[in-house]
Amino acid sequence: MSVLYIVATPIGNLGDISLRALKILKEVDLILCEDTRVTKKLLEHYGIKTPTISYHQHSKLTKINYILELLRESRDLALVSDAGTPGISDPGNKLISRLVDEFMSNEKIKGSSTHQLINSLTIIPIPGPSAVTAAASISGFPMDKFLFLGFPPTKRKRKKFFEEVIKSKYPVIFYESPYRIIRTLKELSSLFAQIRGQISGNSRVVVCRELTKKFETIYRGKIDEVIEKIEKDKIKGEFVVIVEADLRG
């Protein structure tokens, strides 16, 4: 029986990886990486010499078939993303879905509640860093329930995306790139004024930049205030945005 480990890696600070994750990365036969160059920096830091191959959203069918063949040969593999937990706004979930389809069995296996047993394949999560939960933990908003929406569309359906954010009964978390963060916040500010019928500045956000890295910055306040703060800084690195819930109930 082969095993596929879904391994969370640091979102910035290399010290955030778990001992269990390091053990798995050392012991598996092969590591599937979103970008081998990024993962090798982590592996070299910890002296791990396990071979790597790339697996990303543009991987061809031949690559996927190669991974399937390795698993049929009872090889143990680890899947990692460039940063954080695989399957969260990255192509990892597509691979897992394909593997489930390939190895799925209707047979109920005793003791399968601890992790997912799929015929001759076991899929085991190795939890760890996630930008979503890291940002949520310091937001100061009630986070017993929240909505995560990944990255906003870059062109079509942007307005619909932000309308969903604004109308949510719960805090909303989404990612944004440094190239669009100001545009995104300005669109949010404008739509808040239109949809909620209030001054956009009354709506609070928490914007996290470069979480766990050297220049980590947390911006808090009303949307227009945060826009002004970010514009004064050097806009660099990935952003996590948390928008306060619609408190009107």
C-alpha cells in the first residue's frame, strides 16, 4: 500500500515547520512540489536530500500519469505547495481529486476514520502553517465562523466576488497580490458605500502582509485608512485581507 502525505510547509519563517513534517519529508521516496526551486531552499536548510519533481496547475497528463504509476508501485510520496497547506488556493486539491477517482473503492475498511483509506492508497494530512488561520488568529474579529474565498478574479466577476464579501454575515478572508491590493481595497470601499448605504470608511478590515517574514506588517482600521497606510509603504509580498462581518444582522 502506498501513502501520499499532504505536508504543510512554512508560509515564510522556515522555523515554523513541524518535526513530524521534517520526518516525513526525509522518509518519503519523492516530494511533489509546486515549484522545486522554492522547496529545495527549505530542504537544503534542513539537510533533506529526498528527490523532488514539480507538480503544479499546468502539469501535463504525462506527469499525472507518472505520479499515478509511482503510487501503484507502492511508493510513498509527499505533496507540498510553495508555502502553507496544500490544497488551499493551489493545484494540490486537483491531484487529490484525481487520485480519489483512480483508487476509490466502495468497500468499507475498518478503522478508516483516522485517515482516508482508498483501496491501495492512504492519504494522510500533515498539518501546519496556513496564512488563513494565521491571519484569523490576530484579526480581533469574532472568528467562530468565517468565509474564505481564495483570490479575487482578476477580470470577470470581480464585482460579484466583492458583493459576496460585503453581504456576508461572517468575516470574510481572501488573498491578494501586491499588484492588485490597492485596486481591490478601493473597489471594496466603493461597493460598501453603494450596497450598505453608508460611508465606506465605517467598514473595518485587517490586512496582513508578508506573514511570518522579516517585514511582516499588520494593517488595521477602516478601509480608506488602511489604503492610505499601505500606499505609504513599499507594496511587496502576498496579502491576506479580512473584512469585518455585516453587523446589521
